[in-house]
Amino acid sequence: MIKRNLKKLKNYTVFEILSDSVKEFGKSDSMTFAASTAFYTIFSLPALLIIVLNIASVLYSENTVKDELLAQVSGLVGDESAETLDEVMKNVSISGQGMYTRALGIGILIFSATTVFVSLQNSINHIWHIKSKPEKGLLKFVINRLLSFSMVASIGFLLLVSLLADALIVIFLNYFSTIFDSDTLKMASVINFLVTQGILILVFGLMYKILPDAVVKWKDVWLGAFVTMLLFGLGKYLIGLYMGNADVGSYYGTAGSLVVVLIWVYYSAVIFLFGAQLTYFIAENIGGQVTPIKEAVKIQTIEMDEDNAVETAKDTA
């Protein structure tokens, strides 16, 4: 199996894989899907952060996890945007309420947090030419929400792993700084960086594997997730460079910090969906193909002009 896939891979150059993926990406209207995902994310982000915060607070204090989250956000979109998200999280509170009100609040929180993943699922389904069966509507809705919540929980767990890794590296640097030379300490920092990138690959891989209504092999998912991680790192740098120099937030006054988050999420969604397109190309042409689950079907879009449509109708009659 591996030898056959390697033979298939030799039939394509890196340029051909990327160029074909870019062409199909343009045809699939993915930019529009990225825009809708960014819109949903703005409303889902507070709930998503709060749930991730509570999951990751199992071993760490809530303030420690929150500081780490806001530090990551600050590094991506700036201090003002991080402060805005901090203020939003403070305002979204369900403590000190009655039992039924609290239960309702938790339900709304979970629904809001999972909406962005449902949006991503629909986007990947479209790119992979997959569609849910209409008769499975209610069951599929429940399954989608459960899968999406599992992704939220997974992100919380991975954040916890990341915090533990950071803590271990800090302990190592503090304890051994007087024993080892600078090269060894630099190696520890490199290991920390690699762990972070590994977590990113794992997150992308899980999302490409779990979210869509399709069966795809892990070997195809990991390659697509690895390339997405590279593109995400490059995109993060370029987006940060652009927004830092252009000072986009100042154009929108008091709403500037929120707009910066929206722009960053939009471009991140574009990168993620391009990774999904790349994964689809790899699976269909090199790996084991993408097949729909039993609750979904494969779809094919055919474009035809009016004359051909009339002729086809006559032939059918």
C-alpha cells in the first residue's frame, strides 16, 4: 500500500499538487465559506474560550490558563484585541444564577461554541463534494453538535498539554541554566517550538478526520495537516506583518480591535480550508480516496448552458 502511494506521489510534483489545489479551491467558493466561518467565530469565540478555559483549568488555576490564552491571542492580533476578548469573557457569566437558568446558560454556551465547528464542517463537506442526506436531518444535527463539542473539549485538552509542556521547559531552563551551556538551552527552546507545532498538526488532523461527513485515511489527513501547519505559520507571520504595518484597527475607531480579530480569523479560515482542499487532492489522487459516511452522499456539480439543458430534457422525454 505504501509503495503504491509512493509511486502515485512520484507522478506529481509539489508545484502540480499546489497549483491543482489552488484551482479547485477557487472553484469551490471557499472564500465565501471562510467569510461565513469568520462571522460565526466572532459570536462563538467568547463561549469557545470559556469552555476551553474551564477544561484546561482541571490542573491549572483559571487565572494561569486565562493569562496563557490571552497571551496567545495578544501575540496573534495585538494587546487591544486581547483586552477586548478578556472583557467579553468577563461579561459572559452564568454563575450566581438559579439551577434552571444556569442549565439554560450552559446549553446556550455549548451551542454557541460548537456553531463555528458546524460551519467548518459544512465548508469541508462542500470542498470534498459531500452532502448530508435530508432524511437524517434531526439525527445529523445532534451528531454534528456532539462532534463539534468533542472538538472543543479536544482543544481544551491540547491547551492543557501545551501548558504542561511549557511548564516543564521553564522548569528545565531554570534548573539547568547553570549546568548546561547555551546550546543545550537553545535546544530546549527548539523542542518547545516543535511540541507546539506538533499540537497544531494534531488539531488540524483531528478536524480533517472528524468534522466532515466522510471517511478518509489517517495517512492522507496527516500530510494535509502538516502542510496546513506550515501554511498557518507562514500566514500568521504575513498577516501579523500586514496588520502591524497597515494599522487596520485604527480605521474602525472603537470597533477596531474586534475588526482585527475578524480579519485574522478570516485569513486563518482561508488557510484551513485550503488545507482541506489539499487533503482532498492527496486522498483522491494519491491516497485512499474520500468516501461519504452512510448518513451522507457524494455529490457532483455539472454546469451546462440553456441549449444543452433543453436538449437533455427532450432526450429524457
